[in-house]
Amino acid sequence: MSDWLCRHGNLLLAAAEWREFAFARDAVEFSDSVLSKQMAMLRAAELVEVRKG
């Protein structure tokens, strides 16, 4: 996982009950594919819940 996301992504994600993917992507300035991979790792570690649809 990127060092930046480890340091700053937790604050971004913890600040609200949920975030839309586009908001998180724009806030961390990652491409869709990079953020998707990072979110998959966080989900596997049970640090975030991912909702689709």
C-alpha cells in the first residue's frame, strides 16, 4: 500500500461514515485503477467496507 495512503487516506476515510469513490479518488489524486487496488487491500484487511451500486 502506498505510504501516502497509509498516512493520509485513513484520515480521509475515517472522517465520514461513507465516501463515494469519485470523492476519494479526487482527494488522493489516484487513478481509478490505483485507488481500486488500494481499496481492495484495505477491504481484505477489514479496514473498510466497500459498497457497490
